[in-house]
Amino acid sequence: MERLKGKNVLVTGASSGIGQAIAIRFAKEGASVAVNYFRGKDGADATVAGMPAGQGFTVQADVSDESQVKAMFADVTAKLGGLDVLVNNAGIQKPCPSHEVEMMDFDRILGVNLRGPFLCAREAIRVFLKQGKGGVVLNNSSVHEVIPKPKYVSYSITKGGMENMTRSLALEYADRGIRVNAVGPGAIVTPINLAWINNDKARGEVESHIPMGRAGGSDEIASVFAFLASDEASYITGQTIFACGGLTLFPEFRVAWASGE
Ligand code: NAD
């Protein structure tokens, strides 16, 4: 399938995990892809190596830094000759009881997960308006857009904010052909989840809460992004599609525990 043939794309945080899978999937669907990374040039090079030859290149930037984001967009649009799709994927988290959170960590998580996606969306929308042919912004959110995440309050706040950003930008630019959507992954096997993915006991505990009984793969998330980036999603804007094996379905209600049966 070449649903993204001719599309120019920037994927942030694409040196590992879901971002890497998205960048490779998009290139395989025909897109030219700028692979943003912060640290880990090796990972970004591996992303490009996983693409059909000549369809990707790397670009370094911290998405939370305005001057670096501006320089990245100048570089990317010059090399690609424009931009059609931005994927805001970069994200970080750090567990900590909420009453012990250091404001430096709070600010960093909001900086990467919320300020960064807004900065990149702002730059992308400026390019889209100048080009005058619409465009697509996609945000990698989380089930924690709607499910509270104790001990990860900074992360949870950013994903809740991301929902509002997705909907607000979608409404503001709908009449200019710019679509803004999000994907909300559940528990996915990537480096952000090193705490449990290689530990059978911990992984079993995580998977016992997932109605489909298993964690997801990065490719299962990348395919949703590919659909939303493509013209097949031409009438969808302001939405979050949850790809989570049923995690958002209030799994505890599988058993009718309060109906008197
Ligand atoms: P990951 O750690 O492999 O990916 C995060 C990427 O962001 C890394 O490549 C990292 O280098 C990059 N990054 C960090 N700070 C950056 C910065 N300042 N500038 C640019 N890039 C930066 O983990 P992942 O699971 O692939 O996470 C990708 C996205 O998916 C995140 O936004 C995360 O919140 C979201 N997500 C993941 C899961 C999951 O279970 N894995 C679930 C829901 C949402």
C-alpha cells in the first residue's frame, strides 16, 4: 500500500519505539520522512536504515526548545521542499509520588510532552498556511488522556492537555484544510516501558489488566497513524483514536460486580 506517496513528513522522537515504527511505516507507504531525534543518533540512523533507500534523513532537535524547533523546521522544509504531515511523537515520563515531585522534573515533562508538540504544531501550521494546501498534525497521546495515572501526574497532565490541544487546533484550522488528530496507545512494548516489558512477573501483572490480554506492538500503533495521515481519513478531525486492547473500556466492569447477580 502506498497511501502516503508524495507526502513530506516530520516525525519527532523517531529514534526508538513508536516513533521509529511510525517513520519506517510512513516511508514504506511512500512518504519522504525527516527523522527527529534528541539523543541517540544511532537509533535515528537505524530508523533511516529501516526505510526504502533515499526516503529518510535525520534531524537533531530538542522539541521543547523554540530556537531548535525553528531551526529544525527550516532545515526539514528546505530538504523536503515543504511539509504535509507533522507527527508529534516525542514524550517522556518519570514516576514519583505527587507530593514529592521536583518542579524541575515537572517542567521538563511538560516541556517535552506539551510545549514541544505545541511548538512543532505552530511551526507546521505556519508552513501549511503558507503552502495553502492544508496539512495534517498527529499527536501521540495515551490512554492517560482519560485514565488518571497516579505517581505520573506530570505525564498524565500532558496527555490530558494534548486532547484539548488536538481539539482546539482542529476547530481553529478546519476551514483551511488542516486536520489535527491524536492516537491514544495503551501499554506498548517500547523502551519507555523497560520497567516491565522484560520482566515476566511485572509484564503479567500489566497484561492482566488489558481486556485483550496482551501488550501492543509499535507496528499496531504506527498503522493507526498511517491511516490518520492518509487521505482515507480526509473527513476526520479533532479526534483521539485509542489503540489500547480495550484499556479504556473500564475493564473492571467485565464482571457485573455491582448488579446484584
Ligand atoms: P520511547 O522512549 O522509545 O520514545 C520516546 C522518544 O522521544 C525517544 O526516541 C526519545 O529520544 C524522544 N525524546 C525524548 N525527549 C525528547 C526531546 N526533548 N526532543 C525530541 N525527542 C525527544 O518510548 P515510546 O513508547 O515509543 O514513546 C513515544 C510516545 O508514545 C510518547 O509520547 C509516549 O508518551 C507515547 N505513548 C507510549 C505508550 C507505551 O506504552 N509505550 C503508551 C501511550 C503513549
